[in-house]
Amino acid sequence: MSEEITLSAPELARSMSLFEIDEALDLLIHGAEEEAEANNGEISEQLKAALMEYFEAHLRKMDRIAAYIRAQETEALIAGSEIERLQARQKAAKNRADRTRALLCYFMASRDIQRLKGELNTITLQDNSSPSLVLTDISKVPDCYYNVQVDVTLPEWKQVIAQLPPGPLATRFTPGKGRGVHLELDHSRVRTDLISGAEVNGATLVKGRHVRLR
């Protein structure tokens, strides 16, 4: 690595990856240590220049990477906002289309018109393939048509099941056996208990690492 450097720091930053620059710096530093040991602490101007170029290239590369990350995060933020805007626009357009269809249906049905024909389009009033559900008085609907969702812990639910006599009902509501119970892990509570120092079998907290741009 003591050969004459032909690339400037900006060129090095553009042409080499961060890992390649880091590896080259390691070799240069190792070479400088060997040269200094052999020359009473002195290193050549050529090697000094090489070290400076690679140090600067390292800093430039880090700046380029940080700028790229920020650019991608900005693009993701813009895309997310655009998705929300387009979803709202889609919903509004669909609602307008549905309202117009409903008004047109009322107009044709009230006048007993089965078909409207324009220059480019023909609109036909047709019966739906399946009947629509209309609730005229929801308070009169029998209880057997209601489902109940209860937010309890699994131990609490097991206490409830334990009070039921053995039979199809108890089997149906036993977790892992019946079709009426769906378990959902409360990640937030597991995390809170682990942070407080409690032991939770099958779970642990792992502190990862991330990069932060300043």
C-alpha cells in the first residue's frame, strides 16, 4: 500500500465500498507502524499522503451512505403520505360511484324503467344475484345470532372453562380443542413484564443495534 496513490479521496469514495476503504486503511496503518518502527518513528511523505487520502475517503463514504439513507427514508415517507392520499381519494371516488348507482337505481325503479340507452353506454336495471340483509329492528334479533368477543387472559379463561360441566360446550371453548377460541399473544404485556425483571418462559428481550444519523 506504499505505492503512489493515483486516486483522490472523492474518487476513492466513489469507486470503493466502505469495507474496501476500511480494509485499505488497515493495511496502510499496519504498513505505517512497520515503517515507523524501522525508521525511528518516521514514515514517508508518500505513506502519509496515502493515509490522508484514505482517511478522507472514509469520511466521504460515510457521508455518502448517510445521505443515501436519508434520501431513502424521505422517499419512504413521501410514498407513505401518497398512499394515504390515494387511499382517501379511492374511497371518496368509490363512495361517489356507489351513491350515483343508488340514485340511478332509485330513478329507474321508481319509473319502472329497465333499460337506459345512450350513444356509448347502456344501463340495465337487474336483480341482485343474492338478497341483501336489511335489519328492520336489531333489538328483536334472537341471541343465537350474536357472537361474543371477550378480552380476558388465558388463565382467566381457563377458570371460566373449569366451571363448565364436561361436554360439547366445554370442549368447544377449550383452547387448542374447540373452534370457538382464538389465542392472541399480548406482546406488550410480555415485554412489560420482562422489562420489570420478571421471567417469562419462552420469551426474552434482546437488545439489537441500529445506526443513527445525526
